[in-house]
Amino acid sequence: MLSQQEDTTQTYEKIEDILEDATLENEDSQIYDSIEYLINNPILLNTASINDLLRIPLMDIQIARAIIRHRNLKGGINKPEDLLNIEGVSQEEINRILPFLKLGSEKEISIFEALSEQFRDIKFNYRFRVQNDFQVRKGFTNGRFLGTRQKLYNRLKINSANKIYAGVLIEKDAGEKSLTDFTSFHLRINDLSIFKSIILGDYIFEFGQGLALWSPYSFSKGTDAVNIISKGSSNAIPYTSADENQFFRGVALKLNFDRVIISPFFSYNKKDASVDSINNQITSLTIDGFHRTQSEIKKENRVSEKVFGTAIDLNFNTDLKLGLLYYRSTYSNDFALTDQLKKSGNNFDFLSASYSTFFERLYLSGEISYNMTSIASIHTANLIIDKNLSMVFSLRNFPRNFINLHASSFGERGTAQNEVGFYSGIRFRTDYGVFNIYFDQFKFPVASSTYNFSSSGNDFLIYYTAKIFTNTELRLKYKNETKDFVQSFSDSRGLEKRSQQNYRAELSYKAAKNLQLRSRIEYVYLRSTPTQPKESGYLILQDIKYVPVTNLNIWARFIFFTTDSYNSRIYQFENDVIGVMSNPALYGEGLRWYFMARYTTKFGLNISLKYSELFKPNERTLGSGDSEIPGNIDNRINFQIDFNF
């Protein structure tokens, strides 16, 4: 049976599965928040386009196409069971996307009705989180950190009849003095006359495939080989994350004229930066958001950025969408020109065009962007052979002088600059399991201060999943990445080839209705030229999930790892309290374990607690600089309350 009424724990476990499949190598929560936002603001399926459905993380293009065709044929999809009749779409696949969808029709009410007595059913969501390290870091003992050791997070979100949304967020990092070091706010009004939406306050803006304008973080290469490239843009959406620098602050409108949507936007926001005291030029933008020491506080809000522009979306039918974008970014200070890959000046203009269209079994998408100096482009073709076989081919060309601080496109580095690449992927289903395979070739043609020579590389992955028994799933992963890196002048360009291979085997077993186990072993092998020794390492992991009663979930994980150095590190995505993304890199020799519990009440109160510990027996200190801690144990606790009322 299908049901759209899932408990909170099941919904957020889906988020964690998506994030782990994306094989991310950072711990920023913004990509988590964007998925959570989509769950809290699901897509109305009966009016959605294919592009709308592609906003769902790792959405299968073949499934999106099948759903739209089935909806058009039947005149609508009003209950979860209607999705089971779609040819080529399994119940497991439907269960994965169901939290992101709103079925049936939405009752039309005006903004004034939403505020009236009849619609006073206002929903509130409050989240409080505290994180505390048990070990005292060097910055506290030497007095450089001016604040307390706790990291605090408070967020309130309000929803009135799905017409009016508001939110405020207050956060401080460990070591920061002010309890309101970072504050964010937004107000969103939907369907007011010709305005599809009005956003006041903080927001992010997504267009096309991310060459000209996108939120700071997006998915890149992962275990889904064919659905990772094409993006489903939504233009302006409210900002709900704690990243302190990479968002817009102002107003964003969306005007609906049947098949044409016009989205003008304006932003004025201050940013952290390092500024040369002699010529008053920006030498770097600081995005970590830390204001713990005097030097970090000195960088706070040093420069401002003003952005204005307009996006136009032309929706000819459910299969064809064109987009146009122009925007200008103006900084209060000039950028210092440090090398040929950096910015200079303070005014930056961008003009971009995007497209997405279906031709039977072929889905084409792409974007061409012009920064008044050079043209960047990405073009992708998804080919659906049948329900068991899909392929993708993508060509990207990002010139060295395509400089854009607001780009987040598919690629090896994600910056849409100084990169040429070709990606090909295939997924095929057999009676014995599902195979995902990709091969990506890339080149960085021009040297920079960070990369002293032009360089190249490739990335190859095979991922296999199969249900070997009713309650047992096997996952096998092999990845080989080869890159140039600067080590010594071993050839005429001063580069050496480094090849890293990762082998992973994982077994998930549902031992009982309330007990689930997962075991993993991963081996990494790093090889370069004879001037560098070979490196290797491995990780052994055991997961336990236990549900003693319906509203209590308990997780535990135990990890043993050993690698030769940081270069042969192994990443592993962890369960955490809702809204926190934890993906630590493990290296050296040691043990890591954590325990987490999440309790859900019937009256809307959810309580989460996580204790984690890292032990490295051969180390005398952990970390470096002001973050260094004495001893060989690093342990912390996360506590969170979510209250819906």
C-alpha cells in the first residue's frame, strides 16, 4: 500500500539516503535544507511540468516522463494508488518521490481569505539545536575565541493556508560572542493577483543548469549515473539555511502570464571579505561565516553586493521550456587582480539562455551563458532506450575568463570556470540487479595561482545494487579517479599523475520488523609516480537501527579505520539530528562511533539526541591551529527539539 502520510523519521531517512547516494565531500547543511524545503512545500502534481518534477533530488527523467503522460491520459492523479498503475514505475520508486508530491487539486483561496477568520489555521514549526564539544579547543584556552563553546541554532517557520509563509533564523557558531551572530528572515506570499509569488527578505535564485545563477550547493557525480546532471530550476525560493554569505537579501517576484513567467529580483547584501588596506581592493571573499577571533570579526560585513535582474520562462507545453536571464552584480569595492582566473573590477553582467525538451525517448537540456567576455555552455542528452536501459551524455565548456561567483554547475570543480569535460553514463536493470556506470573526462586548460599548470583527469564509477534475499540488499561500488597534481618537476610541466581507487561492499539486512543492520567494508588505494610512495587504507563499518516502540528510533554506528595519510582519507555519511549534514573524512588510524535517538510525540514535539566520538590512539593532539584539541579523543553532543503546532 502507498500512503502520503509518512512519519517524520521515514521522511528524513529518505533525505539521508539521497545525500549518501550523492557521495558529497562537504558538511554544509544548505543542500539538506533545500531538500527539506521541497518536502515542506511539495510539488502539485496535477499542474507540474517535467522541469518541476526534476526539482526532486535525483529524480529519474524516465519516471517523470511516465508520470506526466499518465496524468494527462487519466485527467489527473488524486491519490497515491493512482501512481501504481504507471507502466515501468515500481512501488519502491514511487515511495521514494511521494514525500515531494502533493496529489489531487488545491482549493483556490485568495490572500485575504487566508488572513480571515475562516482560514486562521496557521501552522508553526520551531527548531532549537545546541551542539557542544566536550574537549576544549586551543582557541578557547589561548583566549583567541571570544565567545562560548556552544553552537546554537533557532528557527521559526510560519505557514498560513499555504498562501503566506514566513521564517526567521538565529544562529551562532562555537567561539562566537553574540547570540545573534547570524540572523535570516523571509516572507513569501503566493498567488496574489498576477503574482505567482512574492518573496521579501532572504532568498536564493536558481536558473537553467547553474552556469549563470544557482544556489551555492547542488548535486554532482554520485551513484546515480544518469539523473545527476540535468537540473530542474525553480527561480526564487526562500532562504532557510545558516550559510552566512551565499544568499540574496531583498525582493523577488514571480509574475504568471499563462505560459510566460517573469521573475524580476533585487538584492543588497553585505559579505565577509579580506580587503587590502592600501588600495581598498577585495583580495578574497570569506564564506565560512566564523566571527570567533578579532581577525575574523575584522572581515565581517566588509563589502556589499547589489544584484538586480530578471528571468523569463517560456513554457510552450509540458515537454518544452525555454528560459532567458539577465542580471548585474555590483560590489562596493574592486576585486584585486591576482591572476588570470580571478575577478577584477566591481561590475559583472551575465546574459544566459536555457532549454529543456523531450523528443519521444530523448530529453535534451542545457544552458549557454555570456559574461560579456566569454561564453560558457553545457549540453546534456538523456536517452531512454526502454524501462530497463537509460543513457546520458553531457558536454561542458567553461572558458578560463568565465568568472562568476554565483555559478554552481555540473563539473569536476563546480565553479563553471576553466574546465572542459565530457560525461557519459548508463544505467541498466537486469534480473540480477541494477548497474550504474559513468565515465567523466575533464581538463583544466589554463594555469592559475592555485594550479600552477594546465591539468587533466578522468573519473570512472561502477555501482551495483541487488536484493539477494527478501530482506537483504547488496551494494557494490568501484571508483577510479585519475588527476594531475603538482608534486615535483618530474616532467616538463611539473605534474604527476595520481590515481585513487575505492572499493566498497555493503550489505543491508532487515533482521526483524524493528531491527535493521548494515555492514560495510571499504578499501582505498592511492598510486602516483615513483617519487611518491603508494598509499592505502580501509574502513569497516557496522550500523544498527532499532525501533523499540513506534515513536522511538535508535541508531548506532561503529567504525574502525586505518589509512596512510589524509590523502587516502575515506568519507562516510552519518545519520544526524534533522537539518545537520555530517560527512566526516576519516584518516590515520582510529575508531569512530555514535549513538542517536529520535523521539516523536503525538502532539508535534520531536526530540533528537546524538553523541559521537572519534578516538585516534597514535595521536597526541587532534585538529590544528585554534581548532586543535589536546589528547586523542574528539567527542561531542547534538541536541535538538522540533515543535509543530
